[in-house]
Amino acid sequence: MPKAIFEGIYRDLKGKIQEGTYSYQELLPSEGELTAEYGCSRNTLRRAVSMLADDAYVQPMHGRGVRVIWQREAHSAQGSLEGVESFGEYARRNGFVPGTQVKSFEHVTCGAGLARRTGFAEGVELVRVVRVRTLDDVARQIDHDYFLASAVPGLTAEQAEKSVYSYLEQNLGMRILTSRRRITVQLATDEDCSYMDLDPYNCVAVVESQSYNSDGVMFEYTQVRHHPELFCFTTVSRR
């Protein structure tokens, strides 16, 4: 089964649910209507719907159809612990205009302390990037990124300001597959306070990620320091 076909249908249906074309508790069009709309086989459509069900966007009901169970939470921007998405994708999905300011871009050698912190091997060359991320022109997070230099040849500060993931996927042909995350709450640092208006908070939510490509190589370690006001991540649990 061509992977691009069912993944494209999955992304399109997911987008329509998020935008409200198919609203909470509504039934999706019938299988026959959707296969005609997308020009695909029933098996391809079922694979896309299965992915939506795995992500808790829909609930298939035997003999009754497929019901939308995803709903947007009021007054919060939602990230997901299930998928790997760029900051721009996250912002647009939540209805914000994204912005990025690159504060630092340099090549460094991974020392012993950095190796313990990031998981990279000691002695390898890394690209260190610090970026302030804005939503609707308000600073909402600070990204501290370390990329394995051999995995991101040609990466520049200009590309980091646009989208590193777009550069890796579109220019280098990299397939980004998995990310392991750790979430903590930490006291705000002087840097946090200088880049983000944290008043009345004295803390930030910190998400540390180790990301791997299709070759099983860890190409990125990221520490993202989030403003508490909009921080909201969701996950799906099953019994």
C-alpha cells in the first residue's frame, strides 16, 4: 500500500477535524463517500482512519460509522506527546502566527558534561542553536538545540530561523521518525526572564527531546523552555 496516499488522507482529515469541517461528535462521511472523494481504495482509507483513531481524533463504531471525538480546549494551545511536529506546524494548528529569532548559532565539540546531558558521544561536532519562539509576536518559548553536525550538513542560521525540520526533510531528504521526551517544571533563569515576560510566574515548563531519524541515528537534542501560560501537552491512553 503506497504510504504517501494513506498518510496524505490522514493529514487532510485531521486538518478538517481541527478546523471544524467535521466537528466534535459528528460522524465522518461514509466510507463510500470518502473513497470517492480521495480516489482511493477502502483499505487505504481504513488505514488513514485507523491512524486517526490511534491519535484519538475519531472513534470507529461497528455498523454506525466513524464519530469525531477530538475537541479543542478553550484558551490553550495544545501540543501532542504522540507525534513529532515543528514549531511552525504546532503554531498554525493552534491558529497562531509563528515567529523565530536566532540568538546564537555556533559549532561546538561535545564535552563530557554535554555528552551526559544530551546523549551524544563525547568528542563529536555539534551545531548549537538558541532560538526565541513567538506566537502572535509574543515570546512563548526558548529553544536550546544541539544537532549532530554530520547529520545536518549545510545548516545555517538563516535556515534555523525558517525551519530546521523543513531543511532536513526537503533539502536533505531526512526522515524524522521518533522523539523521546522528558517534561519537568523548573525555576525560571535570568535568560528565561530576559526573553519572555513571565510575570506573575517564577517557573517554566521544560521539554527535553532526543530525536532520531530513519537510520536510528540521534540527530538532535532539544531543551525547550515554555512560558507556563499556554503550556499544554496531551497524550492518548488506552486500557
